Amino acid sequence: MKLLNNFKHKDILAIAVVLIFGIIAARQLFLPGYFLMHDDLQMMRQLQMEKCFMDGQIPCRWVPDMGFGYGFPLFNYYPPLPYLIGEIFRVVGFSFVSTAKILFIFAFLGSGIAMYFLAKEFFGRFGGVVSSVFYVWAPYHAVDVYVRGAMNEAWAIIWFPLIFWTSYRLSKEKKNNLPWILGLTFSWTALLMSHNIMVLIFTPFFAVWCTIIIWKQKTWNKIPRFLLSGILALGLAAFFTLPALLEQKYIHVGSLVAGYFDFTAHFATLNQIFISRFWGFGGSIFGTNDGMSFQIGHVHWILSLIVFAIIVLRYFKTRKISLVEILVSFTILAGWFAAFMTHNRSTFIWLLISPLRFVQFPWRFLSIIIFFFSFISGYILLILPGRLARIASIVLILLLVVLGWNYFKPEKMGPLNDAQKFSGAAWELQQGGGVNDYLPVEAEMAPLSPPKILAETVKGEADLTNLSEGTNWAKFDVNVVSDKADVRINIFDYPVWKVYVDNQQIEQYIPKEEKLGRMWVNISQGTHTVTARLFDTPIRKVANWVSIFSWLGLAGFLLFRKRFQ
């Protein structure tokens, strides 16, 4: 394919170098054991995804063990891509511990390779290597993996360079556009399925990038192809993106932006962004005593100023500016704008654009900053003479690695296996993790502990036996001795749970005294079988079919396209 034409024999050595630096950054992840992180739910999410697959709930939306065991619409809102890929490693026999670490390793290696192809397009192979190492070894990359354990954000960072690269090649290509349409489509699909918030903050920058390359290359006729890529990406990812966007009314969305998650509490200071080399494994808190680092990286931001100054001086000297210099200037200015968005002086923008509040932490713009400032680092190969450029690049890379060496490791790596993670206090901690994130609206409050049993008699006399539960269903037998009995099913009510008694649907209800939003049913005297099952809403059904037709249609076109030529 033409998409891979850039991959030649000389690229093998360059990519090998990128992989070596990526492996060094991920070196601690090759050791036995596991490490603590802020978002210590990676193994739990992988387990829930696996249970869905084994239970036939595809795509996975409702997970049974989270929400303190009351069930949870996790993957209806939380991007599934890393955990879908994780199932490949589970199938071939890797443990949950190893799978989580492999996915983090891929975040380092994948982002490095992706940046190589983007930067190589403008700065050559050596410049591609420089930009890749800068990207992998940006301090915030270490924060994402070793401090926060932000799997999905670390994966989102992989797709930024691929989206920029394939869009540039799509605009530039004069003949065969299909490989680049597909490349852009799959890159966007991956981002849509990796991190909702990264899509929100990345898209405006991408729009400006596309405007510049189309305007400078006068390829206005390519706009329909860009739109086609976007439509295809939305179609391929529709099974997730449509429900995540359109079904927010079914959960307590306010909890995602209130209290600790109010963006106004998490701005970074100029000292934290530019000067401080503080490193810690604590959290982001109100004020300036945060326990984690928000630094861009001295080499990154200083080099961006130097490069921008050189481009400006060249322009005033020659009154000419190339497309490469325009794009580099844009990425520098965009990076500094992103830095501005991490500071409280940008509050007026946050208040003006209300969806930004879902970003929660303004310092998340560091993901954008490191992308742009890493990309432009390869430009030094164009502004210095050949040998001097290579020497300067090597010096900068060594300086970058030395300064960041102690960042790229966890606070502590300890022995841990799957059985230990999924039992005792560790299991209960994961069950309650993020319980408020996607709490169904029927629940007035979040539970504080798991239920003791799947279902129980609340009023009347009844015996419950043969209780069993899957990922999106529950079943039990009940013998009602009294005239009637009220039975509470300890699962959150959520659209569309349906309850059947002896295969006949009955209406579940939530009485006023029920604060946790669990399903109640009234059952008449006698012996019955009760079944509860979660069904798709119309939105989910449409989303599923849109994705099915998009994938099948695309596959069919690729298989039989020669017949249409």
C-alpha cells in the first residue's frame, strides 16, 4: 500500500532506534510485579471486558462487578479500545497484570513510531528520530503512565501524529488518495475509541492544521475526501460514540464536573509549567501544593522558542516562508496556546466554551503541548549544517534522557498476581473505584459497600434460591409464601433493564425509600423464575447497526474495489 511506501530499508534502523528509546522509557514495565497508580482500575476494566466477551455481550456496555457490585454502564461511556486490544493478549495466555503492562508499553512504543512517520515527512529520517524521542521522553508522558496510570489518555497520544501525518499526505497526494483516506479514517477511529476528552481538545487544532495545508497546497478539491474520512471514522466508532454522547441524560453527569472535578481547582502555575523540576506521585489538589508534576520539560519549551525565533528572523530577512515553516510556526503557537489553557488566566475561555468543563483538569492540555513541541524539535535538522545538526540532535536527546531518567519509573514496583488483585480488600477497592463517574440517575446516592446478595425479600414472605448473574442479566427462583412479596434486585436500574416472571414481563419500580436506585418487583404467591436482562435503547441499536454497516461496507469495498474500477 502507498500508506507504507515511506517504510523503506533505511527506516528500519531509524525505527529500531525509536523502539530502543521507547523500551528504555518503559524499562520498569518489563520487571515482575505491578505498580500503584492514580487510576488503578486497569486490570478491573480488562476483567470486565473479558467477562462481556465470554458472556456474549458485544459490544460491552454494562459491567457487573463495578459500581460496588450493583453493575455499571462503564463501556457505554468509557472508551474501550485499549481493553479490546488487551483481550488479544489475554486470549494468547498473558495474565491480567502482564496485559496491563503490555498496553502501557505500547503507549510508549506506538507514540514514538507514529511521531517518527509524521516528523520524517518534514525533517527527514534523523529529524523523525529526534521528534520521536522528544515525544516519548516528554515528562508528561511519564506522568500519564507511571503516576496517573491514565491508560486511555496515553493511548490517545499515539494517534495525534498519525492523524496529522495522514491528513497531510491526503492533501499532498495527487493520484491515489485511498490509502491516506483509510489511514486518516482509522487514526480518527482509534482516537474516538481511546479518549473522549482528547477528541474534544484535539479537534480544533486539527481543524486549523487541515485549513493551513489545504490553503497552502491549494487542494480545495480534497475537502470532500477529508469529510469522507471523518464520516467513515464516526461510522466505524458509532457503536461507542453515539451512546456516549446521546445517553448522558441517563447518568449523573454533574458529578463529572463538580467538587474535586471542577476545573477551577486544577490550574497549573507558571512555576509548575516552566520552571519547577518537582516530581511526585501524589494528586492534583486545589492550590499550589500538588503532589504531581505539570512541567512541559525545559528542553521542549526552550527549543520551541529558539525554533520560532529562527523562523521569524528568516522571514524578516527573506520575506519568504515555506509550508514547513508555516506548519512549524503553527504548532509552536498552538503549543503555547495550549500552555495558556493550563493557567488560570484562561478561565474566561473555559467559561465561554462550556463543554470544556468536562476536561476537568486544565493540565490535560499538556498532552497537546508535548505533541506540538516534540514535533518541532526535528526542525533543527533543517536549520543547522548536516554534521552539526546531528551532533546538536544527539546532545539534546542525551540531555532529555538524563533530565528525565528518574521520571520514567514507578514510585514502587511490588509483587502482585491476578489472584491477589481480584480478591479481598483489593477487589472491594476496585469495585468501588469511580462509582460516581457514571452513576445512573435513578440512584440518589452512591453505595458505600457491595450488596450481600443478588436479590432479597423486602416485604412479605418468600424464599429466593438458585441466584445467578451474568454481565447484563440476573436470574433466580422465588417461592412466595404470602399473598405477595416485594423483592429487591441489587442492580442499578438503567435503560433498558426488563424483568420477567415466568417469561412474562412485569414492571420494576423504585419506591421513595430506595436511595440507591435498585430495581424492585412485586411477585404474587407461588413458585416462579425471575429473570432480569439489560436491552439496548434505540440509540444503542442504531449505533450498533451504523458500525456494523460501516465496517462491512468498508471491508466489502476494499475486497471488491477492482471490480468497480
